[in-house]
Amino acid sequence: MKKKELGESPVVVAQEGSVGLVETKYLSFAEPFLLDNGKQLGPITVAYETYGELNEEGDNVILIEHALTASAHAAGKNSPDDKNPGWWDVMIGSGKSFDTDRYFVICSNILGSCYGTTGPSSVNPETGKPYGSSFPVITISDIVRAQYELIKHLGVKSIRSIAGGSMGGMQAIEWALLYPGMVDSLILIATAAKSSPQSIGIHKVGIQAIMDDPNWDGGNYYGEDPPEKGLSIARMLGHITYLSDGWLWEKFGRKHDDSDKIKSDLNSKFEIEKYLEYQGSKFVKRFDANSYIYILRALDIYDAGEGYANLEESLKRIKCKKVLVASYTTDWLYPSYQSSELVDALKANNIDVTYNEIDSPYGHDSFLIDYEKLNPLIKSFFNSL
Amino acid sequence: MKKKELGESPVVVAQEGSVGLVETKYLSFAEPFLLDNGKQLGPITVAYETYGELNEEGDNVILIEHALTASAHAAGKNSPDDKNPGWWDVMIGSGKSFDTDRYFVICSNILGSCYGTTGPSSVNPETGKPYGSSFPVITISDIVRAQYELIKHLGVKSIRSIAGGSMGGMQAIEWALLYPGMVDSLILIATAAKSSPQSIGIHKVGIQAIMDDPNWDGGNYYGEDPPEKGLSIARMLGHITYLSDGWLWEKFGRKHDDSDKIKSDLNSKFEIEKYLEYQGSKFVKRFDANSYIYILRALDIYDAGEGYANLEESLKRIKCKKVLVASYTTDWLYPSYQSSELVDALKANNIDVTYNEIDSPYGHDSFLIDYEKLNPLIKSFFNSL
């Protein structure tokens, strides 16, 4: 079982074209950050990485938006013996889709996360203790507006393209809505203009599992045992939704411990169960349970059409020249019909949209796994800009 | 929100044709029951209801097989003020699909459940205490063989038809495999010849949530607070899989508490979340957590092709004259391709199969909700027998 093929980190480390050693940097804001809900947070810190060089005009910029549990570390290695290259290493580098010979590529950790940007596990400067559940509800707009401060700080004048998969695509859309003058083009992969009630329901189950873990302790577990059991359950469920029914048949089928054992021991297991347990146990070592809750919530709340008669009306704000939209045939978390709705609303605003529904067996995670099908589309898109 | 339309109990109580007042009866076996895994259980008890009259030949019998969490109470009322008529009341009665004017209809609670048939919450005669997690792993074969003892006891010589939806369909298949000479026909609705790895994974998440609830206490919680939080999580997840993405859009969409609240209070909710919470809280009052675990496990283990080169070879044992198979377009828990596989394997054995993929928006629960589309198919099937 090649478990690594299915994780959130792509397997292939393409040495050729690698951005090499990179350092995660941190920008701490001078002032508290004003949130969507009117509350002040911080002053906050944003963790980020950059690859390539910014040109004098400050306009050769690609912004990479990460999904739920990734980090600013999108490419290269943080140390020579770093076993985990950046989460989109196969896409970012010299001669790659996001070509660092031509572009200055930026990726920052999202607000609410636990990889260097301020989140619930960060210390609240007012109390000297981690925020825990006193952390405010955040939105995709908050995440994007924090990135905007970073972008200004880096001297960026305009952005050639913003690319993101899944929740990263929502951030890209929100960028084009909030800062239309700055964004030339979007690359929206396996994403949607709003979360579906089914995905909200799935998130609910995961959030409840975390909150019901006694170790969660109202969200204030820092310095004590974290709610690993609840977080593991949430992650196991997440993993099922990232893959596809067909791929699970292909990869695991009904393989299980020997038949006598499976019929006599309640703790015997199917391969799919072992795989999920492995994913859960791996995840709890690297991610904060409160961050998981707050980021899922930002996802739930997101609706690019909010405040407008419909999505088409809302997208009138976008001034992009071109948009690339890609969905995957077996993605049931962000199904193709959600990409189609986005495409229709963009086209209705006379935006030049290229839409591809990519045939891939891996479900939602196709955007991380099946990069060979994505690469030519993105390269061709950049050539057309 | 008409919550009742979506629950496990159909809404409509058709007074006309009702079987009226019925009593749940209990058959206690004289001897311990030999399980698939070689262990002895009991002596066990089986709870059952019957509707209509058995003819002299003992061959006007319809066996109704219930799904995961239902009971022997399939039709009529258990008392004049019974607010919950039997779970398939719309289908069973005078002039209904399962016509009690012509047939003697039997439904029994499955082994491992908590509605009168022996399960983990039953008292182990050897210890005088509830089995808890000392209850043995059970299989669909065990469930069916317990039913066979009941059928013999009732004087049944042969069965005109066995009908079941979801897990009920698996029992029907197993009946035809174990007792081919007794079964004239099968009605298999929203079912499959084996559980998919995706469904096993989903079950895993629910089982883990129950087992991680401190109140589960290794399965020996009887007389103390039961693991309601874990069971509620398992049920919420189950409910998502019983419905469909499209139906959730239709029914709940993205409706939520007012926008200011949803963006500032982590405990504010979307309608879909309230619905799931309601379903979870309702369920924990009526179902035993250990029963839920053991029955899910029986589902996971089931494979009608087990021990044979493939499903087609295994189904050579079936001597049925006719089989009706129905699946639903929006059922993603037991998708139509699983019914198609079953149909192909039956047809390869020259069994007369009628297959209908029914267009219905309600997902897997269509077999309980959209009975108006099912009724004519079943009536026509009985007319053809």
C-alpha cells in the first residue's frame, strides 16, 4: 500500500527545477487587525515563503493559496534534510507550471492556522496565554485581507495570477472580489463559490467529534493533552471525502485481516480502516484541533455571492482578464457542478474563462495527486496571458 | 422544515388498509445458537410481528427484512395511541404492496439489535449481566439463520418473497443463498452484494466515535450513562450518507443563523447542522450504541460472493424464480452500480430479473420516503409471480 500517494503531500520530489532551500519568513503587523465581524485581532503575524525574484515593476507575481491544513511551505526544502518538500513542490520552480524563472511566487499560511500565522494556538498579547476558544470566528475575507497586508509589505504592485485548489480557490475568488484592480488572472482548481450543505454537515461531524473529546476542554487545552481522539475522527472523515468511491475500491477494495479473525474479533480491521487510522494518527501530530475547527468554519461561511442578488451580480466586481477553472470527475466534495456554476457566473460577466473537467480517479485530492494532468493546462494558461 | 419527511420513519400513516393493532411477539430458542464464527450464543430470543394469516399450505409468506436500526414493528400500531406506526406501514396492509389480504407477512428484529432480539444489551444467561462487548461478532448469515428458526417455528413451508432495503436486501440475498429451496422470489431495494470500502470507512468513523466516548467504557456501560455523544456523532454522519447532496441543497441550502451571528459566534449554526443535531439527539434515546457497532460490523463483513470465485459463481446456489432489483439515482451509499453488479450476476445464472433505477432526489433513504414510486413496481412484480 503506497500510502504516501494519497496523503496531503505529493510524493514526487522533482529535484530538477527545485527552488532549493527556502526559509519561512514572518511578518508581524504593527496594528491590530480588523476582522469581518468588527473585532480586533492581534497584532497578528503572517508566515510566508517566496520563490523567484520580484521585478522592478512589482508585477511578476503569482500568489499561491493553500487549502485547509497546508502551510506557507509550498515549494523547496526548509533544510537540506527536510523530508517533506513544499506541498506543491511539483508545480513551483524553474521551468515548472509556476515558473520561478519568470515569476515571484508567494505563499502564506492562512489566518487561523498553526503554521506560523496567528491562530487559536498563538499567544494572545493581551493575556499572555494562547487564544484557545477566545479566538474570534474568521472568514475567507479576513484571510485574504491579511494576505493583502503582506503583499503590500513585499512591494507587490499587481498580481499576474492567483492560484488555489479547494479552499485555496475560494481565497483566490475573494481576492479578485476585494482587490479587483490588483488581480490579472485566477486559477481555480477543485473549488466552489460557496460550501454545500453536505460539506457543512460533514464539517459539523468533525467539529463535534473534537468538541466532544474531553481533552478539548472548551478549547483551552494548551499545555495539556490535546483532543487527539476527536481530531483523528475529524481527519479520518475528511480523508474519506478527499478520495473517491472508485479509488477506494481500486486501492483497498475489501481487503481485511483473515476471515476467521474478522468474524470473531471486533477489533480486527479492513485495510481501509488501517489507512484511515494511519492518516488520523499522522495528522494529530502536526495540526492543532482548534485551528481545524476555525478553518472549517471559515469554509462553511464562505459564499462569494453574499450580499448580492446572486453570484453573477457579485462577480461583476471582478476585473480579471482571464480565469482558468478545473474540476475533477470523481470529486464529490467540490463536485464539477459547483465549478460549472462559477464558470457560468464568470462568463455572464464577459470574463474569458477556460474550464476543464479533468478525468481523474482520485477524488478531491486529484488537485494534489494528479498534477501531470494539471500542469499542461496551467502552462498553456500562462502562455495565453 | 418538515423534519419527519427525512427521518427513518415514513410520514404518511395510511389509515386505509392499515393492519391495525399489532403485538410484537417473542420466540426464545431452547438451545444456544451456533454462530458463523463457531461460537455459541444464548439461548437467544427473536422479536417478531406478523400481519395477515398463514394459509394451510404454509406458503403464502412474505418476509420483510429491516435495515440497520429498524425493528420488527414494520406495520400497524402497537397501541391505539402509538405515534409511530411500523417503519414500512405504507407498504404493508390490506391492498398494499405487501398485501395482507393474500399474504402472511413476517418481520423480525435482527440479531444484535436492541428491539427485543438478543443483542449486546441483552442479559447473558451465563453471567446474569448484559453482554456488552463480550457479545460475539455476528454476520448477516447469523441474522438470517436465526430468522430461519423463527420461520420453522411459525409453520412456514416456503416463502413467496423476501423483501428488504439497504441491509435488509443483504439479508434477502443471504436467505436465497442459504435456503434456496424455500425462497420463490426476492425484492432487493437500494442494496448491494457487499459493502464498499467507502461505506466501511464511514462506519469506521462512527464506530471510533462511539468507542472514543469515555462513557462507552469498553462497551460495558449498562446501568451507567451510555455513550450518547459518540453515538450521536455516528448517527449524524449516517444521516448525511442516507440523503443526497442535491436534496440537502433543496431542503436546507445554506440557511443559517443571521449573518452577524454566524461570523462572530462559533456556536451559531446552519440549518443542516441543527437538523443533524436533532437526528443525533433523537437517535440516542432509542438505540443502543453497542448494537450500532455490531450491526455496522455485520454490514462491513458481508460479501455474497465470499468463498466463491466471484459473485456469479456464488449466486449459482440461488433457485429463485424471479428477482426485483431497485436502486435510486441519488443513492451514493449503495450506488446503482452495486445493484447493476447484482443484476448482472443474477442474469448470468438465468434468473428472471427486473431492474429499475428509480429517479428520486432523497438519496439512500428514498426506499423509505419515495414509496409511491416503489409501490407500482412491487405490485406489478407480485402480479407476475
